Amino acid sequence: MFEVIVTNKQPLTASVCRLQLAAVDDSALPAWQAGAHIDVHLPNGIIRQYSLCGGVDTKHYEIAILNEPNSRGGSKYIHDQLQQGDVLTISAPKNLFPLVQGTHKTLLIAAGIGITPMLAMAEQLHAEDTPFELHYCAREQQHAAYYDRISNSDYARNCHFHFSLGNSQNRLNPYRLLADYNQDTQLYICGPNLFIQDVISAAEQHGWPTENIHREFFAAEAIDHSQDQRFEVVINSTGQVLQVAEDVSILNVLEDNGMFIPVACEEGVCGTCLTGLLEGEADHKDVFLSADEKQKMNQITPCCSRAKSKRLVLDL
């Protein structure tokens, strides 16, 4: 964990603000690669994950935060209360959304605040002279965070803006965009959940292989727990059997029995709590694992996922 000071806070749009963070002692921060995020521990006790933006820099980290209308306390605190000069605690960078290295073409598709990891990817790909395209969707120009930075960049010719208000011809048509598929192309998507699902659906209809499709969700849809049943989990290292009631998460049961599982979002988005699954059939309720990863039944997010079988054996 690192203590950082907010060295700059400024609005990018009416609903997005940018924070610049530096180590309290002015030392270098850990190195990172495009796609990485940090856990930010806010003074109100909330932990949130934010993608690192822009060029890779160890002197300063940059993050951008959307003021969510239905904020659970994180974005609202940052927008309304956090000030330049305040001190925060952050984690070291974690990269669950890395670029695949190589000389292949990369297609970046972002919507709204989903531009944050894509900005870092675009700048890294440009610096490496790797071919790429960036497609950025927003309601209109004034709602597009980093519009000026992208438009005035050295890689602006690789970037395309799609605004949903006004001329319908400017809107992104993922089915049309993804039709001209080259098997070496890597696709990265970030934005609202329905947007991501629409792009993935279009890619799958055109035969894109799953391993070429990479996505990162910022939030989960409301999880349906109406059909949840009781089950038990077995701790593989000790043989201990724990009962999980209908209205209690696996994570809560583990914590109540003295087992520490790292956790951040608690809604199956970030993958921080990902735990090995040795036996049993999971009822995956997260958006972190891909469909192929869920089918393997060798990992589970205990913060929200449950069991379809009567028992799960955890690699703990």
C-alpha cells in the first residue's frame, strides 16, 4: 500500500473529474503497463478501482472518475469532497486487462468512462509503433473525456469519435466495424455492460475467437439472488466444512471463520477475491470471468458467486 497526495483535481467534463496522484514523500511510484488499475482507499472507508490513464509515468498516477448518478459513495465522495492536497492510500497497480504483445493490429473500442484504460493503451501502442485503431463512443463531444487530448495527439489519425446525439451516421455500428476481421487482430472493449455485450455479440457473429476478445467491466448489473440455495464449501487444506446459507455470501462465511480473502468491489467486477475451485459446480454471478473461464469450473469469485452443486471444494 502507498500513501499518495492529490496534486491536481480538475474537471474533464460536467460529470468526469481527473485526479493526479504523487507519493507523499515524492518518491517514484511502482511501474505499470497499459490496462492496469489501482485500488483507491477513500477516507470514508470505501475502496474503489480506477484505471490508470495516459502515458506510463512513475512520478505521477492519473485517474479519471465518473460521477455516477447512483453512486454507492465512491464517486460522489471524490467529486463532492475530495480536494487537492488530500492524502489517499492506494494499492500497487494490478493488470487484469493487459495488452497482448506483438505486431498484430489492435482494435480499441470504448464508451463513456471506458476511455480511461484505452487512453493508456493507445499511448503505449503508439509509442511501440504498433498498428491500432481507437473508436470512442459518447453522447456528444462535450461528454467525451480526453477529447482534446486525443484529438491533438500524434496518433489522432488512428482515432474515431462516435456521438449518439445528432447525425445517426456517426454512431458506432459494431456489427459493421467488426465484419472485416483479420485473425491476428486483438479486440479490447470497455464501457457500460450492455455496450460491451453488444460489441462482443457482434464479434461472435463474425467468428472472432474468444481469445482475441478482451473486455473490462466497471460495474455489475444487479445480481439476482432470488433462487439462491444453501450449500457447503470445503477448505481443501484442512478439510473444514462450512455451511453457506441462502442469504449469506461465501466470502462472508470465510471471513466469519477467520480466513482472509482479499476483496475490493464485492460485486464480481474486479477479480480481487478470485479463488481456486477444485471440485463442484459454481453458479457464476460475476462479470470478471469470461464465458470460457466460467466453463472450466476452476475458479470462483466468493464475493457474489454461489454453487449449483451441493458442495464446493475451494483451493484454500
